[in-house]
Amino acid sequence: MFDVKLWDGFDQKTANGRAPYLFESILPLNEGFAGPQTVEQAFYALAEQTLRESTDCRIRVYDGEARRDELIDQAYEQPRLDNESLVAFMQRLTGKQRFSLVINNLEQVSPQLAADFGRFIRSFFEFRGMPIGGVEQAAFCGNYAGTAFGIHEGFEHAFLCHLGPGVKDFYCWTREEYLALAGGRAPTFADAGAYEALLKTGKLFVLKPGDVLYLPASVYHIGRQDQYSVSVALPFYTYPLTRFLARRVIPDLSEQSLPFDQEGISALQPFGSRNPLLLPLGQLLDDTLRRWSDAALPEYLGYHWHRLVSNGGWELPRAISAQVREERPLHEPLALAIGQRIRLRAPFRISQQAALDCAVGQRRVFAAARSVVLDDPDGSHAAWLEQLNNHDALQVLTEQQRTVGQALSRTGCLEVF
């Protein structure tokens, strides 16, 4: 559906990734690709409380630029009338003709959105690479006169995928242009005197259904529309490595190897101006970093990377990323038989590593952000597992393949085809 050749000339079109660029009519909306109705169905599915509790998916409701958090529970729980459209439902909910509905982490709720946009971002991963924090889906639904956040700065590189049915006007400014015009980095809202004047200076992109706008970080922007439409933003979480190390890696490794509830007390230190703490704490830090480099750090990064790849590049759910080395509950295995055909569910991938937190002669296999350990003393499983990444139906021919497929099915990644 999406080939890496789609990105030929990307650097020239985007000034090496620093300028917005509109890719026109690249989403195959007339060929079964997810459309506005798919996003709407995902929103309706959130009426199920257990789904909200088991995912990171959340909504925000806006009336103009006013955030209406008091309407969130009603949006989930209020019954829809017969044949009521999302527009009519939201107008009834807000009591206003124009509204904005933002839905985060849609990839965790809608298998079709995860699969279809997963194929799209996969083509870009093959071209340029995958961000260390993964990618999120955030939907913007409504007929709003301006994005509820005002003219604001984007902090991640992103693709804005327009599903329609209406057309969206999208205005952009470089950071330098905005600072010169607005006098600072703060957003400009509709009630500001400079708002309309600023709009006349922005670079206008007219997004039609099927278009995708590449939007680099640090670009100020705002979307406006007269008719109802749905857009799905795909922000790339390219965290600085220092931030990733400080907020994710070090706290996790510290909790594992430097327990806060350790018994005992430290020795009393000589009283005086000469610092007696440098030697013992310096030695502790050296020893800790050496242990981390030898084992704990490669193990942590192995778990993080393989879970992310196996999730199709979508950001890891918080329940997994918070304790990336702990396994979440697995599914019941499929009852596979020799001769059956199995297929890996899109957008998931098989990612594997021999002897990762398991014995020599075993390999840890990841799919759908979960993992299982397989006995593989001769390394014969790797090639067969890799074939599943083609997402074609694969016939189970041997008892060994049946056993491996059944174990792998506990991640929830396989379907019998």
C-alpha cells in the first residue's frame, strides 16, 4: 500500500526536514483505508469503561478555545439518538454549533487505524528510521473556526493526515517568523488583537481528503475549517537521548539495582571541611555504572527497543513503558494444528534476540509489545519467525512450527487465516 519510494525527494521538498510540505492524495481513502467513520467508531467504542481503563486513549472537548472537561464523562456515557451523526451528537452535548473533539492514542483502540497508519509510518521508518519514543495517533474532529490551542508551536516532527470529508485550511510560520511578528513564543488566541493580522502572514496549506502535511518541530501552526472534518496527527517522539536516559533508563535501573529500602546505616563521617563522601560515593557510582554497562543497560534497552519494534513503532502503552522489563499478562494460546495457515496481525512485527534475559540456547521473541521465551538451541526458529513479518499467510508444516506458533500466539499477534 505504501512504498518507501513515496519519500523520494523528501529532503529537497522539506529543506532537509525543516520546512512543511503537503503530500497530496497519498492516502487511499477510496480503497478501504481508514476514514472519518473509522475514527468516529473508535470514539464510540470508548463508551465501554473497561476499554478506557485498559488503554491510554483519552478525549478532550473544546467549545472554541475553552476546554470543557465537565463534558468528558457525558461524552462517554450519554446515549446516541437513532441515526445521530457525530456532529449532531457533539452539538447536542456542547450546546454549540461549532466544536472540537481531540482523541489521543487512537492506535490502542482501533485495530484498523493501528494497521492502516502503521503501514504508512512503516514506509517512512524504512526511509529515515524510527523515533526512540515511537509514534502516537491523535485525532482532531470538528468544525472549529481555529485549533483550540491557538497559533502554537509544535514540539515534535509530525504528519497531519487529513481524512475529510471537509477541507481544512492550515497556516504555518517558522519560529523566526512568529517571534518577529508576535514578540514571543506564547500562543496567540482568537481573542488577541493580533490574531487576524497574524493569519494573513502565515503560509497556507489547503488540506483535502487523502492529503498528508509534513509538519516539522518548532513550526507554529493553526488549523481552521468551515465544515466538519477529521485529521489524524502522527507525532514522532524523538526525545533527546539525555532526556530518555534521565527520565526512563536511570530511574528504572536505579530501582532495580539501588533499592531504596536497603537495611543498615552509613558510617559516621569525620567532621570538618575535608569532604569524606567523595571517595565512597564515587566508588559506588563507578561500580554501579560498570554493572549497568555490563548487563542491566543492554538488557533494558533490548526490552525497550524490541517492544517498540514489535508494536509496529506505535508508542508503548504507559503500563508497559513504565516497567519495560516486566511482562504483561499473556493471552490464552491458539489451538493450532499442522496444515493451518497463520498470519501476523498488522501493524505488529516479530522482533527477537537470543539469550535476552533467558538462558543460552533460548531466544526471547517479541510481538505486539509482549514477549515469550522459546527453546532454540540450534537457532532454527529465527528464519521461520522472520517470514511472518511479510504479513502473508504462512502454513504450519511441522510439529516444531506448531509449537512455536502456539507459544507466539500468547502475545495476541497471530490470527488463523
